[in-house]
Amino acid sequence: MIELDTIKTSRWPEAVTIMDVGPRDGLQNEPYVLPAAKKIRLITGLVDAGVKWIQATSFVHPKAVPQMADAAEVVAGLPQRDDVHYFALIPNQKGYERARAAGMIHLALVLSATETMNQRNLNLSVSESMAIAEQLLRRAKNEGVMVRVDISAAFVCAYEGVTDPGQVVQQTDELLAMGADQICICDTTGRANPQQVAELFAALRHERSPDRLAAHFHNTYGLALANTVAAMQQGITFFDASIAGLGGCPYSPGATGNVATDDLVNMLNQMGVKTGIDLERLCDVSDFVQEFSGQLPPSAYYRATRVKKKVA
Ligand code: MG
């Protein structure tokens, strides 16, 4: 059990980094398949709005995730910018090889904190995934590739319930010792609450550099921004978000997706925390999301500022 007096309560960072995962986590949880040219237009819009970290696609089996079958085509069409870090998600060695062949130098290796989630998602045990991570991280160091590891179900597992925080701390330590550049703590099911987030990050930041940790919140129960604040209070300054709130939750079919980048940037602007992202240009990208999805995006900021209401 973590002591509550280790939790800070009133300190905001001067700036935070946002990785937009909409082109990957967002689109992979949408029912339609967006053509590669439109994915590239989406990513180009994000770059134009000032987003410097983008999870552009994933190299997973096309049968498992048909939305990402065009990964190499998307990578080939990415705007060439030295100041933008494009990431591809990979589940294993095969994904590593496909991503490297496509020219990717920033990778996100995914594994789970819980046995059942790892089996269902990757068809591997947690220890098998950790062994794969060790091999890939060694290889990546030799090849000059940056790898962050995404630990899914870090708070609540869809199959096993509340995740043991000790397991997440141990996995984080092992992965950092193996040479992972960053560990992203993922609330895959969107069931984390700010108290749980504060406790886990308080434990994680102890003797670990906060800039090697990132947080990934889904807004399934409307708690993603509250969870973000709780993580920021623990010194976390790197957050994932999805443009317009694109996406969903594979474990809650009716739910919305990751926290909307628009909402996260709006909150941070209001708090005086810098992101380097232009909120109005970001909403121009959300206009495009609305256009191709045919649906009003979940982003609260977008709904409050961009939707033309009919007044009776
Ligand atoms: Mg996710």
C-alpha cells in the first residue's frame, strides 16, 4: 500500500508533451476503414497544428486489425519533418521487422500488466512478452531505434479487475533496466480514477525520472481529464490523446475513446501549461474527423465552440 503523504497536491508543470494517438488507437477502434490518403491528411493536419509526437499507425496482423493493414503506405506518405516524432505500435518481432522495413525509427511495443489481457490481445503470456521486449530493446539500441513500451491494463483489466500496482511498478523497473526509452502507463479500459492514478504514479516516480514515464487515458467513464490532473500532480509531463476523441473502447462497445486532444489542450491552456499546440488549428482537424466519420466528435471543446446550433 502506498503512503498518501507521498502524493503532491499543488504543482503544475510549465509545459507538457502530447502524443496524438488518434491515427492509431482512434482509428483502430472505429467501425470503418479510413483510406491511407485520408489518414495522411489527418496526420498532416496534426503536424500543421503543432503536434510533434504522433502515433501514426501500427504494424499488427492485418486480419486482427484491418484498419491498420495499410501501415507501410501511411508511413511512406508521412510529412517529412525533422521536428516531428512518428511512432508505430508493434506487438512482436514480426511487427518490429515490418516497421523497420518501412523506415520507422520510433516504436511503441505493447504488452499488458495482466495475464488474461496479454493472452487475449497478443496470444502470449506476460513472461513471453517480457522476453520479447528484452530481445527487441537490445536490438533497437544497436540500430538506434527509440522504443517506448506501452503497458496496457495498468489500472483495471477487463478480465481480472483492478490491476496489482506492484506488478506495474515491477514491470516498469524491468523494462527500464532493459533499456526502454519510455514506459507509457495505459488505462486501456478507461476505468481508472484519480485516486488510483495518483497512487500508482506516486509509486512509479519514486527514484525514477518522471520524463521516462507517460500516461494514456481513455475517457470511457468521463474521467480522463481528472486522471490527467492527478498524474500531472505526480510530475508526469507526457500524455497521449486522440484528435477530437476519435475511437472507442474495445471492452465497452458504446463508449468514447481516448481523451480528446482538443479537450486536453484547452484544459492545459486554461491552466497556463504550455503544449505548443494551436487549439483552433487542432479544431480544424476535428472538422475533418467529423467529415470522414459522419459523426459529431465527442470532444467537449469542439462541441462547445464549433457546432452551429439551430436556435428555434
Ligand atoms: Mg488505448
